Amino acid sequence: NSTSWSQMGPDIGGGALDDHFGFSVSLSSTGTVLAVGDPSISATDQSGHARVFEWDGTVWRPLGPVFEGAAKGEFFGFSVSLSSDASTLAIGAPLSGSNGVQSGRASMFRWNTMGWTQIGSDLNGESSRSWFGASVS
């Protein structure tokens, strides 16, 4: 109602101990699609994950598969951002070593009736310690 907050469905569980599920979140403008990052900051491999959920009126259901980090230590899912209509998703991995130590990267995905597909190639930081992808929007 308009005078108080009420939770939509049960808590969303995800990730393993120390994955930091919910470290980054982004919500569509309608409030019915939610992207969640769990960069695995304290986990052993620290590759990270990101997930997208859709509200079905009762519970939050997965919308597509889990997005997996590509390499140990890159913290994939450190940042996530959904477009207002939830058709485009950006995921950051600031410690990726694509262009040197901790140069970082960001990956873009688009939703269609078949699922999420990557848009182009990853965007990479220009040099070591750029931490590209620490924030995406």
C-alpha cells in the first residue's frame, strides 16, 4: 500500500556461503525484474556470478541461466545494471585480467524470447589496475 513497505514474496536465496549474493542489485522500472550480483569475494575461486529474476505475482523466478565468471579472481557480478525495460543487462568484473592485472571488464547482454544473448564482445579496461567494470549503468 502507499503508507508502508511490504515484501514481494519470500527472500531470494542464492549463491554459496561467502559468495556475497546481493552485493550488487538492479531493478527494472516496473519492479518486476531484478538482477543480482554475487562476486564471490570471499569464496575460494572468486570468479563470481550474476542472476536475473522475474516476479510472477507470488515468487521471484529465475529469468535465464546463472551468468558465470570466466576466470578465478575477476569478481564477475561486482556490479550489475538493468535497463528500465529489463531488456539489457550489464555485468562488471573489475579484477579481470584481460588487459593486464585488474584491468577489468564489462559484459552486455540482451533478452529476447530465446533467453539472454551477449551483445558484441566484452569491454575491457585499457591497462593494469583500471578496475573497469567496478560500476556499470
